[in-house]
Amino acid sequence: MLLKLQRISLIESATALLFAIAFCIYFYPTEDSYIKIHDTYDGNFSTRHVLIESGNFFETDPNAIVPGIMNGLPRGLFPKFTDINCLLMYFFGTLGGFAVNFILLRLIAFFGIYLFARDHFGFREEQKGLVLLISVAFACLPFFTIHGITTAGIPLLFWAFFNLVRHERKKISYLIFCLFALWANFVLVGIHAILTFGSLAVYYSFKEKKILYHTFGAIILLVGIYVISEYMMFYMHWFNTDYQSSRSGFEKHLGLNFFGVAGNSIKLFFLGHYESANYLGSVFVPFIVFFVFDHFRFKAPIHKRAMLLMIMTILFSLIISVLDWKSFAFFYDSFPIAKDLNFKRFFNFLPGLFFLLVAACVIVVNKGGIPIRILSSVTIAGFLICIWRGNISFNQDGADAFGIEITSGEKYRFKEFFDTELYASIKKEMGADTVNNVIHLGISPSPSKYAGLNVLDDYQGDYPKNYKDQFRIIIEGELNKSKKYKAYFDGWGGRCYMYSAALFSGEIGSENGLLVEKELTVNTGQIRKMNGRYILSSVVIGNTKDLDLDLKKVFVSALDQKKVFLYKIM
């Protein structure tokens, strides 16, 4: 029996290795890769590219102006120069560094699950294949890799923390806390990690009836490195009295009732959140149910640690949902910082916690017996196939987490989206006018940024409030046509875009196969005041005379035949 289980383990290990290699080859970022536009390539990626190309990457003055975006943004609004992801992009080129980060992040995700299962759950040698399968599955989740180890690094951070609880591997554990502070985004997960591990340090100190100095030391180290490395961000938002963020007008929309909170909590527990890494956790319901019953029969360490992880996953799912509860509005009124830092971002913990829980469950379930072992292997292998499909879906804009609703129109390759040859032609046509800004209609500003054009509009998580007010004058006429568009811009404004109301609602007309905006109501005079001279548009503007626009040229991409209209403001 043992020999057969060991052979099955070898097959599982080989399957995990082959899947990991195939995954990295297939999804490794290149110019031919399919990409996810939203939140990565329509803002974060090209913003980092502009910062690096500007020569201001190592600028230490938070007030120094980085040109190229929105008439220049303060250096303090860009990622820190100690960010490992950005450093990789600086030294290996923007796309090359992004690709290296992709591989390193997957390795960290893999070892986080595997090491925790090995050292804090304990598995028999014949169970190693199962753990490898689970570790590879987690490493292949569709992470937002632009944010470094914000989500992927959580299991490794838990491994380091529990090492310190047990007074083991102290040096490497402290190093991991340092690494996390330099590679994981503070706003997205840093404050949540400090609160979580600080609470756990207090809990285990009470449990052990002594102060666990190493755990508190790790938390202090985490805080210290974040404070030092993020000094520009802290300065801009808490000490620079001359700066007011565009997010000061941010409106928190609470849409859940009591039953919605309950339902959303269950959904988050099993599916995760699209902003971190969706997963199909409902596949493991039988394992989890068996584990819970087994927990009440046996009080082994693996049960206790895994039950803690389950409680944390449920708790975080509940917290995230409660923070969207209509009856919880008083909380944001009393503590505005909760709105600014978005405490909902505990969802970055969910994938790591859930997969650590699943690792424990499959170890507990597979105590022996070939049928259940084969069932477990097939289940996890099937899950890996879902993850593969999920990454394909994740790399398309607007598709379902596991690829249920992909259409051909949602597929973009890196080289098609950024289309360097097309934008080089546009830049050449503009000539000396490239010192001025372009603004976009129906096109993401990101390719223009990547090509070295100055953009008036952009997708930015933070920029000056006075710029948002100036930009609003440009689009006020279109905002007045659409309550939804108006609420979208005034209440958030992260996408500081020149939509038309018809384009925003998806109700724009078409003629001869081209989208046509017959009555665009924008203030071209204000565009000129903000140093804008050109409009790049994917749609035909029908009232050019009213807007004092001159159609200079129609560009056609050699890659995908898309048309871009270049209008000059006269």
C-alpha cells in the first residue's frame, strides 16, 4: 500500500512540475502575450514606464515633478524607488522586469504554501505530491503581478510568522518580513498585514502566557521599513499641506443589505475577490467538510492551525462584506481614514489563507487508501485546468474569472494594445507639437504614455484635486448628459478620461462600420488652456466645426486594422 501511494506521489509531483513549466512558458509576459488591460496595462504598467523613462526614478524629493502625465505629477505619487517590482523594471526594461517579477512572484507563492505545509502542518512523504499540486495551483492563480507579492506573498509571510512563534528560523523569517515591506503595496495590503499579524502576536502571547518578542519584533520591523520606504507617500498625504488628493471627493457606495452581507461573505470565502486573485474554492467543499468533522474528533496541531486559518478566512470575508453594508455608513463618517485606505482590501489575504486551509484539508483527508487519494489528485488536477482557463480569462478585459464569457473582441495582445509602430507614426505626424498634451476619446491613454507622448488624461489612483477640477471643465457638457457618468467621475475620478456620455453608456451610434459621436460636447478651449493640442479618437467626431477641430490624419494599425483619428484643436 505504502509503495503504491509513493508511486502516486511521484506521478502527482511530475504533474505539478510539468504544469508549472507549461504555465510559465504559456503565460510568461512577452509582446505576443494576451494581457489584462484593466488595472495593469491601462495605468500601472505605463505609469511606471513613464517614471523610469523620465529619469526621475531615484528622485528623493516628493515634490519633484515627473513630466508626461497630467502636466506633470509629483514624484511622491509614484511607486517608491525601493519597490522591488519597479527596480526589476528599471534594470531589465519595463516589460523585461515585469516578466522577471512574474517568475519570482510565482516561486514565492509556491514556496509559501509548500513550506508552511511542510513545517507547520507536517505531511508524510507519500503526501508530498498532493502538497506540490496545491502549491503549484496557488502559484498559478491570476494575480495582479504589477503589485508584486501583495497577494502571492501572504502564505510565505505566515510561514515566517509561525516560525517566530516557535522560535525557529529567525533570520530567514525576519528577512521575509523585510522583503514583504519592500515588495508588497502598503495601501493594498501593508496596513492590513500590520493589523493582522499584530493581533496574532498578541493572541499567541496570551496563549503562551509570555511575550513573544520575536513576533512583535517582526511587526516593528515591518512597520519601520514601510515608514522609511514610503516616506514620500506619507509626506504627500499627511504632511504636505499644499497637496489635496483627487480622492478627497471619493464617495463610498454601500450596496449590501443584511442578507447580501451573508451571501457575499460565503461567495468571498469560496471565490476570492477579482482584485486579488479569483479562485474556484467550491471545488474543495468535500475536503473542508471532512476536515471540520475530523477536527472535533482529533485535536492534532494541524487541526488547530488550519482551524485558525479557516476562522480568519471567514472573518475577513465577513469584514469585507460588512464594509459594504448600507447600515455601516456611520463607520466611514466616524473614521474617514477607513474610506481613504479602503479596509476592504483584506481580500488580498483570502487566496493565501484559503489555499493554506486546503493544503491542511487534503493532508488530513488523505490518511491512507488509494481511492480517496486518486480522487484528491484528480480534483486538484481538474482545479489546475480551471486555473489555466482562469488565467486566459483574467488576461482579457471584462471576462469572467474562469473564462466563461470570453469573446474575441476582448482579446488583446501586448503588441496590439501598445502598438508601438502605430503610435510612433502618430508621434511623427505631431512633430514639434509632441511637447504639448494629447487627450483621448474611446482610447486608453496608456499606449500614448508608453510611446512617450504627453497625456492630459489618465488612469491614476491619486492625482491633485485641482487638476481634477480643471479637467472637469473639459467634460462638463458630457457629464450633464449622464447622471451615471457624472457620479462616476465626481464620486471617484480614478479614470480621468474624456468619455462622451453615449460612449460611456455604450449607446453610441455607428455609420459604415465606424462609431460616430455626432454631438460631442467638450470644452476645447479648456483643453488648450491645459496645454492640450490633439485629440486621439477611436470614433468619428461629427461636429468638428463646432469644436474647432481639424482632422489631420486617419491611422490604421498594421497589426489589427484598428483606426485612430488624429484631430488637432485649431
